[in-house]
Amino acid sequence: MCVDPLKKICHWGPFTALAIIKVITLMTIHCSRQWWPPQESFSGAVNFIIFFCLSGSTLFHFISAIYEGPGYLPLKWIPEKATDSQYLQYCSVCEGYKAPRSHHCRKCRRCVMKMDHHCPWINNCVGHYNHCHFVAFLASAVAGCCVSTFTLVSWVMTVLSLRPVSFPPPSVFILILVIFSIGLSIGVILAVGTLLYFQLLSIVKNRTEIEAWISEKAEYRRSGTEDKFIYPYSKGWRFNVQQVLTWDCTPVGDGIHWPVIEGCDQYTLTREQLAQKKDKRKRAKTYRIIKEASGARLPITHGCGVLRHSPCTDEPRIKLKVGDIVTITRWRKYWLFGEKKEDNENGKQVRARGWFPRTCAIEVIENETYSSPSTKSD
């Protein structure tokens, strides 16, 4: 088993990312030394140094994003003024309140400061303290793969040109490996480049992925009224960028208190969150489980419709038994998202939330009386 501090990197995400970095780096260096030898020309040396620096920067910021971490809210955290707790959500797992811009990550099992999202590639959340490292990692990877693609493609074209080359002809294995590396490089440019674009956009707007979703719901909730929602944290693109992107990747602020625009306060967004939660509870419906749900991501015993329309999300699937009562907050044709409350081993009430097949449950109509299948009548 992996033990701390290796537990963060002993995961398929970091392992895969490191493998991709290593393959692309080694093959690019190999091809660069043959096709454009750095020791024979100034331009070749410049190309080699640029790629080597970008590769090193990618690895450095990747490791830093993992081990720097996003910054976690202290357990059992409460605001300085006790009366301010009325504007905050309570986290039953961390047994404290969620500070403004903080959210609980079920995978990290902690409340994360300025949480953007949980990234499986770094096996950690992207948040307040590692956001700059994460963006620098993405930018270095994209730039390095651009140089790599140019070098590798030029090497392949030289090998396949049927003209004499200044280096020994490669084996079939090396040729296949280089072509595979080209595919990896182009894949990184497209996939990671897209992620980089959205990350830079979120920094310019000073709005995380979660906050963008909250703002979208706020605008929809208030549509048709004069009470417009004002996002409190965006104070101009230059100010926003300076809050995250610094030379030493050290963010501005403590991750709890935030500069806000005029007319807003620290709890403008959290009050909106509480209002949205209240609306969601009003819309929620109660369902009773009539068929056991295994919690599998692709259940094969509930029909082709359920199997083919499995939610495309990393949200959990919930395991349920016949007779359980679940509060449903989201509906799809073949799936339901709900919450079940139960007592743990210590007698404390905990919540289990997730998706399950719609065929497993029926709605409980108000004033409906029923007996559990396991209960015998007198």
C-alpha cells in the first residue's frame, strides 16, 4: 500500500500523466539529437534547450500542483463573528461551516478553499493554493508538446524521405514509438489546450467552475424580476489575473476573506447558494425503493435504456436496498439523483447521495401509507 507522502501520486491519474510526459520527453530528445543535433548548430541547441526547459517546467508544476494542494479549510471552522454563520452552509463531514468560495470535495474528504474542480490527473483538487501551479503545468505541457510535435514530425519526414540521412536508420519499433509519441503530443495539445483555455477564462473572470454554475442558476432563478444577481468577486480582468498568476505561484489572500466589488459583501454568493438550496428542497420529492440498487456505474439488470443512458458524470452511484426512503432532487428519464439519511457506526446521522436507476423506485405520494416488504402483517 502507498503511504503518505506517496499516496497522492500512487493513483492512475498521476501515473498516466507521468508516463505520457516521460514518453514524449525521451522520444523528442532522441529525435532532436539525431535530426537537429544541438552540438552541431546554434538553432538546434536553442530548440533542444527550449524543449528541455518546457519539459522540466511541466514536471515541476505538475508535482507542485499535487503536493502544494488546494488549501483545506480547518476542521470545525466557524466564522469570526458567530452571527455570520447564518449566511454559510454547514458541512456535516468536516463538522464546521464552509467559508465563502469553499466547497466540500467528497474525494479529498475535506472542504477546499476556492475549489474549482477535482482533477484526477493530479489526484487532487484545484483550488486557492495550487491554481497557479496547475495553470502553469497546463501551459508548459501544451507549449512543450508543440515543440515536440514539430521535432517528431520533422524526424519522421526525414526518415521516410528516401534520401540519405546523417544518422543510423531507426528500427521499426523506434519508428512506431515515435509515431505513437506524435499522437500523444497532438492529443495533449488538443485536450490540455482546451482545458487551459477554460482555466484562463475562469481566472480572467475570477470565477471557478462551481461558481459559474451557481451564477448561471442565479440568473435563471431571478429571470423575469428586477432583482438581478451580481457576481461579487470580479473586479476587472487585470486585478483578477493578479490574484492568481504570480511569479512564484503564491496566490494573494488567505483563502477565506476575499475582495469584493462595491455593493456586495463576503456573503453575497453564499446567501445565493442558501436560497438555491432552499428552492431545491421545495422541489424535492420522496421516493421509496422497490428494487435493490447495487451502486454500479453500468448496471446490467435494469434494462438497455438504463445502461445506455448512464449519467456522464463522476458523481457517485448510490447503493440502496428495498424499503429505503430517498429524497430526490434531480430527475432523468432513466436515472434519479437522491439522498438517503442513515446512522453510521457511531450513531451519527450521515447522508449518502448519488444516482440510481429510476426503475428501482416509486414516488411516495403525500399521506401514502405502506409497509416495508420485510414487515409481516399482524
